[in-house]
Amino acid sequence: MSALKHLVLTGCRLVTRDRVYEGSVEIKDGRIVRVGRFSHDEAPGAQVIELHSAYLLPGLIDMHINDGVALLRGLSTPEEHADRLAEVSAGLISYGITGVFMATLAAPLQEIRAYLEGMALFQDRWASQRLGTELCGAMLEGTFLNPDNCGAHNPANVFRPERKILDSLTENGVVRIVNIAPEYGDESLDLISYAVEQGLVAAAGHCKPTAEQLIRAVDRGLSYFIHLLNGPTGTNTKAFYGGGTLEGALREDRLTVELIVDFIHVQRPALRDIIARKEYSRLVAVSDIMFPTDAPEGEFEIGGIIGRMSKEKNYLTVVGQRDPEGRVVKIAPPKIQSCDFSTLYGSVIKMDRVFANMIELLTSDMEGNFVRRHQALPFEEAVRQAAIMCSTNPARVTGRLDGSWGRKVGALEEGFEADLVAAEIEKTPSGVKFRPKEVFLAGRPMLDR
């Protein structure tokens, strides 16, 4: 369907930051100009789209998505990466995902630079022909992590915090978020300050600083924590240095934390405990998907790390690593059963399922780990909070909610670009269903149904 200059979306349940209610939305030249209860007769000349009681909410923004397919295919040039990103973009829009931040793994710097150049090339193409989900920017995840907490990243390609390396990776303007492990002391703090001065979002993940070290990093501008409880996240409940990383992240109100909501990376009771402690205003729900399209069957290798799809096809796990001599060292199973489980290799779900999982989580009575009982929220209150965690907060953290960095998106309000999803959302005995009926990108219907 071609772009529409003036349209009214009507007959829908509006999901705003404050409430959910029946109403309509008027859009002109891709931007929202009116939200509320009004008749389409009050917008003469507008094309009317009847949404038949669907929920209308801001388009989903996944702040943490990987693309292992690019590495499996051995892509190396910016042009190859840009073509692959076009596949990802076209494949995600139908799920209600209007924006993504692509994460980089620990890899040789020249490979990361080629990937970032490919992102810049794709962004230029997308600006003139918006055929799918927007690539909002890059998350530089694997370069400055703690090698002891590398997870599925190859520690051979991890570097100490260094301004020269960061400059070499950010010169084309694609990187928006940079992960810097705080435990390197002044090296970390200096790079965090420098990153913030350059307008980047300084984040922490795959790390294990003490709570005091983490708070010092927040004092220098660190504002985001990458997949809390995974990576892995350091924790210590002893009385030294304020505790561990997890304890500091939970207590620090200036820190917004990211959660992988696939119900495998983090168990449901732990998710509810963290939501209760941080509150939905300081949480971002992500997929951390490894293969947004074309997931491999069985075993695969990325950057010297061997992974495998589970038999149930609901998670990926690390099963080995290639040593410097090229030999594969398998991860042996433990001699006795314990709580030490295999390292996960990213998720296999998309953001639409994350959104549905969050509603399912919030509308369920359940026991917590540290909280005796979590009460179920009313359904539409859960929808509202899920929209904030899956769209508004990602936009706020990255400077898109106020339009200070990129397009102004993330809320169903006047003045925002009309990146929206109209979806049927319902709770069934088998779980919450989220079915996009239409997706709008700057007011343009994208599904053409």
C-alpha cells in the first residue's frame, strides 16, 4: 500500500502511557496529530481505517537483537551486510516490530567495522525506501566485557576499555549503545565518561563489578544494564563493597535494566521479583534473539563458539569452543547434577512473543523467590505496562522518545511519528496471543493485507 498523507485509525483500544481506552488516532504526513475520542467526520478528507476493536499501541522496539546468520554465511563486506540487514528488516515488520538495535558479538575489530559500515549503508537505503523495520542503531556488546563473564562471546576478541578502539568503531555514527564492564577501575570509568560525552548510551553487561564499582560507573554516566541475570551477571550477598553487581543494579534507581523475557533465560518468579523491585518504569524487555530469520538446525559455530539448538527448538546452548590450534574443545557434562547449567546462546523468540510473555507474566498470580506472592494485574493494565517496557522505555533510554536522537517514536501521543501496531491481544488457556493486524511505519500501512 502506498503512503497515505492523511488518515484516521478508528474503532480501536488506544494503549497510551497513562491508560487504555476506546478512541481514534489522526495522522498527517506520518505524524500523530490527534489522539482521543472523536468522529472521523471531524477529519475531512482523511482516509479512514477501521481496526475492529484491535489494540493500537506504539510499535515494538527490540533493544537487543543479534544476527548469527550473517556470521554463519561468512559475510564480510558492508554491501553483503546491508543486503542481509534488508532481509532481517523485511522479516520482522509483520511481528509488530518497528525498530531494532543490532548487537555486535566479540569479534576481530576489522570484522566489527565492516558490519557497522553495512549498518550505515542499510540505514541510508532505508531512509529513502522504508520497506521494513527500522535499524535504529548498534549495540557494541562484546568488545569491552569481562572475559570471565563472556557467555557465548569469544574471550579471545575481548579488549580492555580503550578510547582509541571505541573511536575506531563509532566513527560512522551507527553505534548508539556501548557495553563497558565497570570493573577495570579508572579505565572503565574514563571510557564511560568519554562515551557519554560523545552522546552514546553507556551500558554494563557480561560483567561482575561490586555494587560500589557499579554505582561509581553510574555516577560517571552509565545508565543501562544489559540482560540482567544473564551474561552472566555477578552477584554477591556478603557485606563487602555493597554486595555484587545484581544487588547494585537492583538498588540503583538511576539504572534502567534489560530483561530477556523468553521464560528460559530468566525464570518467571525471578522476573516478577525484579519488576517489583525496579518497577516497570526502569525496565526494558528484549528478545536477545540470535537468529531473527533462517535459524540453523542442530549444531552451529559462530566466532569459534559452538552452539546447538535444543531438541524442543526453544533455546540455544553453548556446547564447545575452538582453541587457537583450531581444535574443538567440547564442554563436558558435570560429573554430578548441580545448579551449574550450560551457557545459553541467545534466545529463539521474537519481540511479539516477548510482549505476549510480559502480559502473561503480569496477569498471573504467582509466588516469587524473594517476595512471597505477586498479585495478578488487570489485563489492560498489563497491556499498558508491557507497551511501556517494550516500546516507550527503549525509546526513552536511546533518546528517541524526546526526538533528541533519531525519529521521535515510542508513544501514542500527538507530535510522535506514527510507528504503531494494531493487534488482537487476548489471554487464552494456552497463554496470551498477540496477533498484529496492521503495522504502521510513519503512518504507512506495512502489511498490505
